[in-house]
Amino acid sequence: MDTRFLKLASVGEFANEARSGKLKVTLQELVAATYEELRDDVFRYLILIGVGPDEAQELCQEAFLRLYAALRKGQQIDNTRAWVFTVARNCGFSARASQATLAAFDTAVEEQLCSPSPSPEKVLLDRERMLRLHRAVSSLSHQQRQCLHLRVEGFRYREIAEILGVGSSTVGEFLQRAITRLRKELYD
Amino acid sequence: MTEMNGHAEFEQLLLLIDASAPTRATRSLRRHVAACWKCRTRLEELEETVREFARYHEKVVLPNLPPAPQAWPDLRRRMQEADQSSQMFGLWTRVSSYFSMPAPLARRLLLGILVVGCCALAFTIATRKKPAESPAVKPAAPVSRAVSPASPLEHISKIVPALPKLDKPSLADSEVQVFGVLHEIEADLGDPVEVSRTASGEIKVVGTGVSAARQEEIRGAVRAIPNVNTEWHDSPVRPESRLRNAKSVSLEAARNPFEGILQPVAPDWESFSNRVLDESDAILARAHALRTLEEHFPDQRRARLAPEDQNTLDQILSAHFIAFGSHVRTLGAILAPVFPSRPEPGQAHPDMLAAAQRVDRVVSIIFGGAATTETPSQVLADLSQAAADLNAAVEAKR
């Protein structure tokens, strides 16, 4: 099935048609296509909020099963991507045992960035810059980091607010502080 | 430019690179940045920071995340399992299986009694003498109250839908009043203020990034109206309802190509641009105000309002529409020398807001420096047609 349309329109718009049999795809196919399209993004997001890989993979599927259940019940979902991320985040926070995964990730990245390498000068400069940025990102609050990662994934303020369960203005504040901090690291 | 030294604040610059809407504030800010070395440098630093983070995310974060530990399973099987388990416990399945199995006589008798009992209850409710209406409640004139001697169920269906009509006007009254007072202080013209009603019937006036003085003014205006609460958010972020469909604007410090093309008709480019952009802003503000009222008070709801509230609403609507038409004419007159030839008669777009947004988009390209992939002659032709369509939309609505 061609899933390109998922980028253009909400699955919710198609779900009613699929339920009523007007579309030549079933609701299951529609959700399966969405799952194939978004599962890696959702998985990465769960890892970034500190869920272990095994659990992240299970929770990712759980989020899409909930999407299927919600659409089957006739729930109107305007923004499928944001909806799935919201469910994944809620599941992730219930399941997350500790920050161990994040800490392990941070250490691994830092080790890699610090490792000596016979690379050309430009690569070394880049690495130095990335390391500074990495340390600056690590010093941000958990919420600020999430806002940055979601923004770079293409979510808008209102969608980030929906996923994190905060107001759009709060997202603006988080992003503003985060970018200020990064800019300071890079330029001051 | 709210900093004492006349330079853009950090939040304003961030708004420029992040919010991306060509509002009046961002247009003037962009003009300032284009002319100010210091602000342009700071803006470039911010853009570079965002780019660096995106690069860091792509080159450092993503490659270092662990892959999914197993191959992704096919979700269809689990969806089918979910279907089966829910069918097993589905109410309809249980009821169906109940009727299909050989039930004992007593069970069927119990069901029969239940059905008869429900009918009797419905009849009792339907034939109960209606209590006298409270004098405080206005009668819903168009609804016939005559009790027909027909079946009790028919009677119930007549009185049940009528009940909400008695309650609604009191809520709508407050909402109309809120719109009325906001209109009086012109808070419905571009101020980031939204009116909504909660499930409990409370009316909320929510403002984002509204100055303290304006907050006080709005609070004072709605204070006398019962059941209204105000909520304020301090943020550099504009409400997205106005930004949703806006296109990205890239900052170009270079000279606007249209400035040279339109030099003969607009020798004072800055002043000419400001007049055009201000008129376009005013048109958009009126179109948004009209749209907001349409959304809050669709025909069905307006028909249920008390006559005085309908009158208030009509006055607000006509004030906005008259001003909308006036700004459209003014913009047309300002732009007339710009059009390469006499424009074709426009097509009346049924959606005035969409027509206004189209004009604003083209105006932002020509006079605000917003990015485009079209050639200047295409853009000018677009403007000519968009303005003609907008004018036709106003005439059709008139």
C-alpha cells in the first residue's frame, strides 16, 4: 500500500471512509501503514525519553494498537502523528524505570566524540563543536531537551504542547531557554 | 523593537526564525533586521544555532540510538487478536447470543416484564402535567407547545428536544456580551485573545502575549459579565490559529527586487509598503473577526438567540463587514498603479478569509520580502487577480 498520503493528510480523515467501506483499504491496513511509516520515529522518541530498547519496541506497538482501537470506536483524531507520540510518551513515562538509558546514551556519545582520530582538521573542529553542543544539550532540563528533539522532528508548538501535556506558551519558553543556552555555548 | 537601544529582543528574533508568520510585527521587525547590522548578526547566530542543533540531531543523536532489538512484527496479527477479544466481550455479541440460545421460559418472561415496564414509565412521563413555566425563562416562541393526543412516545419526542432551547439563551447572552465589549475596545481586531466556552458553561477569555495594560483593559471590560473568566499567558509565541497556514519566511537582507520594478509608481518605497501592509493587515484582522463570529454563532445558534442579542451580533458583524469593504477598496486604490494591466473581473470566493489571506500572502512577498519561487511578473499578476477576487467577494457578500 502506498503510504505517502499519510504525510499529506490525517489518518483520521481516512478512518471514517475505511470504516464505512468506501475506501478500498481496511482500518487495519490503514493503521498498519501508519505504523510502518512512524514506528521508527516513535521508537527513537521513546529511547530519547529514557525507555530501554526492548520496552520501547513493545510500547511502540502498544501505541499503534491503541490508535487502532480508538479509530475503530469512531474517535476523531485530527493529528495522528501527535496523537501516537502523546500515547507513546504517556506509556513511556509509566514504564520508565530510571534515567539509566539516557545516561548510557550520553556517555557513549561523549566517548565517541572525545575519541582521538586521525581525521582532517575540519573534522576535528566539527567534532569539537558537536561535543560542546552535546554537553550543552545534556545540561538542559528534560523538558527542554524533549521540546528541541520534537521540534527538530517537525512538530509545531501546539503539537509539542499536546504531546508533553503543557501549554503552547510553555513550549515557547522551553525552546527559547534551550536555544539561548546552545547559542551561548557556541558563540560566547 | 522594545529594547531601550532600539534593537530587536532575542525573543523577537526567535519568533522570526521559528514562528514564520508574516504578521505586522514580524514585517516591521524584518525590515529593521535587514537594515541593522547588529540585529542581523544576532539573527544569523540564532539561525546557525538551530542549524547546528539539527545537524547534531542528525549526525550525533540518531546514529547513536540503539536499533530496535528485534525485527518489527506485523501489527495486523495483533489488531486481529484485539478484534477477536473485543468481539468476545462485545455487548452486541452477548445480547445476540442471549436471544439465540434456548432460554428458559422464566427468563423470557422477565424480559417481557422489563419491556412493558419501560413503556409504562414512558407513558407516565409523557402524560404528566407540565409544571408552570418560570417567569424568568423566556418562552421559546417558534416551538409549538400544544400536546397532541397522539401516542405518548410521539409526545416525548416533541418535548425533549425543546428543553435545551430554554437553557441556551442565558449562556449565549453572556458570550454575545463578551464579544460586544471586546468589539468596543477593539480587542477583536488582531489582539491574540480568544473566547471559548467550557463544558460547564463558563466563558473563558484567553490572551497570549498581551501587555499588562491591555490585560487590565480587557479584564475591566468583561468584569461586569457573569460567568466569565480571563486567563493570560506571557509568551513570545503568537497563537497558532492565526499562524496555522502561514508559509515560512526566509530573511533576505538583500534589496527587495520589487523595489526596483515598482520604483516608478512607488518612489517612496518604505512609505508605500507600509500603507499596503497596513491595509492588508486591517483586512485580515476584519476577516478573522468575521470568521470568529461565524464560528461562534452559526446560523442555527443565532436563530436561538434573544432578539436583542441577535441585534448586538448583527451590529458587530456589519461594523466589521463595512470596515472590511472599506479597507479592500482602499487597498485596491493604493495598488491600482502597481497592476501591469487592468485586472480581469474577479471571481467571488465564498470564503472571504481565504481571499484575504491570498492577497496578504502575495502582498507579503512584494512588500514584506517573503520568499517565493515565482518570477516577479507572476507575483504581480497573482496580486492583481487576488485583489480582484477579494473585491468580487466583498461585492457578492454585500
